[in-house]
Amino acid sequence: QVQLVESGGGSVQPGGSLRLSCAVSGSIFSILTMGWYRQARGMQREFVGSISPGGHTNYVDSVKGRFTISRDNAKNTVYLQMNSLKPEDTAVYFCNFDVYWGQGTQVTISS
């Protein structure tokens, strides 16, 4: 059974940083394109960024230059490094591939 487990969320002040992790069960991680999404309260879930098996990344415009996605295939884990955080980054963050989703981790940016 495929499982995705996010961790690393929390509450930080504007301008701060957080690193989210998503551990994926199974042996196929290295061939997966992994995505990060977020959902703010009362809003639709939105795409944040993704990383291909070869490490190519793309991001939504609102996070370009602030967020970085990376992966460690040896650990079956994908990361989302978030810098220069803004209040509008507050959301539950999810990792994804295909039809599989993690449970989400809350990120709150507040002074």
C-alpha cells in the first residue's frame, strides 16, 4: 500500500523558513514525479511545485525564488524548503503523486 507522510509544518513569523518533508513508501519513488500542493482555509487546493525523477523542478509564480523542491531517492523523500515566508503562504501543505496524497501538514505564518 502506498503511503505519503508529510512532516515539518509549524508556525513561524513572516520572513522565516520551514522545511517540509514527505516520505513515500514503496520502491518506485525514484521514477515518480512528486508534487507539492497547498490549501488555505476556505480555498481550493493549489499547485505549489513539482520535481521530476531527474530533478527538474517547476513552481507556481507566487513561490518562485522563495521555495525549493528537492528529493533524496535513497530515503524515498521529497522536500519543500520554504524561505521568506509570507502570511499568504499559510495553508495545509500536501505532497502528491498520481492519485495518492499525504495527510497534510499545517504551515502558519503570523507575527
